[in-house]
Amino acid sequence: MSDLEKLVRRRMQEEYAKGASAEEITKVVRDIFNSTDLSDNESDAVAARAAADHE
């Protein structure tokens, strides 16, 4: 499992634990993917920064 997959799963679980709705969880995941450049090898590092920025 890639770091990006782990990040998405963790963020989904965190939002679910907070009682977020499915729409809110979808928005968080969408924000992660929209801020991730998947065209290079550093996408996991970018995703980690995106998650930190979102919190």
C-alpha cells in the first residue's frame, strides 16, 4: 500500500471518527487528490503536505 493510500485511509477514518457526513469525507478526500501531483515520483510527499495543510 502506498503512502498516498495510507494517507487517504487515515484521513477518512479520522473524519468518520469526528462524525463527519459522507459528503464531508468525500470533500476531504477530493481535496487531497486535487492537491496531489500524481505525475511524478514525489506524489506521496506532496500528499503528506496537502494533508497537513488541510488540518
